[in-house]
Amino acid sequence: MKYRLFIWIIWPSFLVSILAEGLFFSIVHPAELLFFGHHPNISDEGIYTIGFFVIWIFCSFSSALTAYILPGITADEDQGSDRGLL
């Protein structure tokens, strides 16, 4: 159950972060980004990579919060299947 819950959190957040990064970096070019008033000395690909992982972390927090408040998910194995899920 723990591995399934982990996949339920990570996989949708991965897919959404792909879309979010595509949307964000189609509007903003990495050369235009400033961090605390300075342009980082990182290549464009590095900024794309760091941006992807930051977006993925935020999306993972969102999916984890959804899984946390979803009724029917329990860590106890003796209660059977996931009662609150479709």
C-alpha cells in the first residue's frame, strides 16, 4: 500500500510538472530570470532542469495533500482494499 500511495503521489505530479514547465518556459526565457537581483551563472539547460525539479516538488506536495485528506486511505493492511477510491 505504501508503494502504491507513493506512485499515486509522484506520477501525477510528474505529468503536471512537465506541462507546467512547458507553459512557464514558453513564456519566460531563462536569460530573463533574476534571483535576488542577479542572473545565475548556469546554462539554460541547467535552469530548465532546476525549474523542473522545483515545480515537481510543489506538484508533489499538492498530490500528497490530496492523498492525505482523501477518505479511505489507511496504512493498516487488515482493513482490505481502498474503500474511498474509485
